[in-house]
Amino acid sequence: MNSRERVTIAINHREPDKVPVDLAWTTVTSITYPVHDKLRKYLKLNPDLQLQLSHIHQWTAKLP
């Protein structure tokens, strides 16, 4: 099951193979820049991806 299928199943109130996780893909969900970077490195999720700072005062991260 890919991530898109997993989210669709969860939105339709069915049980996916594992819980979908949103790591600040939208401006509605957010995680601070340093935590997002450390979590991505820990989970080995595309370490070459450069994050952008979406909100200077809250230090929230966004993907390019």
C-alpha cells in the first residue's frame, strides 16, 4: 500500500496497514524546523531534501 492509498483509506474511516503520518506537507499542519530535520534524518527520509522556513516567528518547516 502506498502513502496515497493509506491516507485515502484513513479518510474513508477504514483501517490502513499502518497509520499515515503528515510531516508538515501543508501549512495547516506544522512541525518546527529543527525537529522536522532531526526526525527526517532519524527515519532516513530523503536526507538531501532542503527544508524551507515557512514562518519566521514559529520556526515551522515546509517542504519545497
